[in-house]
Amino acid sequence: MGLNEELVSGMLIGAVFKDYKGKISSMDFHRKEDLLVTASHDDSIRLYDTANAALQKTVYDKKHGVDLICFTHHPSSVIFSSRNNSDESLQYLSLYDNRILRYFKGHQNRVVSLCMSPTNDSFMSGSMDHTVRLWDLRVNACQPTVAYDQQGLVFAVAMEGGAIKLFDSRSYDKGPFDTFLVGGDTAEVSDIKFSNDGKQMLLSTTNNHIYVLDAYGGEKRCGFVLEACSDNLEACFSPDGQFVLSGSGDGSLRAWNINSGNEVACWTNHAGIPTVVKWAPRRVMFASASSVLALWIPGPPKIPSNDATPKE
């Protein structure tokens, strides 16, 4: 089903999960299966069947805590960052039997960005220790060197002062092939995403701005301003790259049309500030989270009104 403004603006909450005891800090949809995984500050990792809006499994890591999370290519394994222990800051977990398959050690401070390659077993992490590390799931060591494009050929790194550096993943040791600023904005970038076609980049900043850039030249296509929030607000592209979705500091959830720059929807019925948002890659569905998880689906089609007076 293709997306349009009427469909997006008519999205409504189809399921709500309120049994979390802490903030939901991260979530990820699997690329090929109808699965969603969440990480929460109650130290839980939860796996959901999104086709049936059902919780499948809950596991806990009370020792390390959990913060950021993403699927590997296997639907039963994830990578997550620790909230309480920077020495064992990254873990590779089998959800099937709740077993740690590997620890990835090297960061000296909290991990603030985590991204799996769409094409192979490598993944990237960025940390408050001012390093970006490229890893391989099959080995513990970091490859010496944060978002991948959807082809896995390019990755982007946000630097202090608002600069974005683009690297070729096949020859990253040669340094960035391009560097640009976010339209002159020097605020720190808190999140980077590529659109599925690789032609656009979505940047969220610490001063509550969202920018959509041309991924090749860095030119700003459009920008949006959010209400202030003490936490970083995540934004995401729709799968077709036409729309941007984000929570705002006033507790609302908003969607914009990238081509027109217009706001097409503003939902105010979310419980808490939705700091985490994700579009499902396989369905017309998105998820939003505060300390409550909500799954959004299309509402009933609008019936056109007919004011014409019937002829006798």
C-alpha cells in the first residue's frame, strides 16, 4: 500500500503496551520479519510479533542494564548497549535462549549510537568517548577506524560543531570523501538516518531541529522545529522517503511531507513524550514510545460526503 497524506494523517493507535517500569530508550523493526524489539530502562528487552500485536518474549539484564538495541540479520539475535557498564558496553544476544554470544569491549564511555550494516555482519557504534568503532559480529576486536546507507556502501559520522563526514565503507581508512555542515547550524547532531533509496539524510539535533539533506551534496531540502525536550528526540523517514515522523517536547507526535514541507498530521493522544519512533519496513505501521509502547495503523477510510440534492 502506497503512502499519501490522507493515509498518514488518518493513522491511529492499534495497540498499546503499558507494562514497562521505565522509559523505552530504543527499538528496532526487523527488516524481513514482522518483529519489533525494544530496550527499556527497567532493564528489559522485549520482542513483539507486530502482525498480531503480541508480546513474544521478555528478557532482563539487571547487571549491565540496556540502552540502545538493534536486530542483527537473524530474527532471534540482537546487539545492545549497556547502561551501567562501559567496559562491556556492547553485547550480542541470542533471544532464543537468552545467551550472550559475544561481548564487544573498547568504548570508555556510554554508547550513544548503534547501527547494523544492511548487507553484512558489520555494525557501528558511536560513544561519548569521542570514538566511532566499526565491528564484526564474528570477532571481538574492533576494526580500527553513524549511520549506514541502505546499500551498506556509505556511512555517515556526526562530528562536534555540526559537521557531517561521509565515508566509503570499503575504504574508510582513507578518510571521509565529503564533509558538510547542516545548513550552517552548529548544534550537535544527536541522530542520523538515510532514506531507503540512499538519496536523503535525516538529522536530529540537540537544539530540537530536524533537517532533511541531499545525501550527495549536503544541501538542505527542508527543516522542522520541535518543542524543547530534555531528552533527545528521534525522527525517522517513512519507508518510501516521502514523510518524516517525530515526537515533540509538548507530547505530540508529528508527520511532515518532505516535498511540500507541510505538516500533515499532529497527534496529541500519546501517553508521555514519544522520544523514540520507528516506521515498520514491511507494513503500513509505525511505533512510538515513551514509557508506553504504541503501534499505529491506518484508520478506517473516510467516506466522501454527498451534499447533492437527489433529483425527483
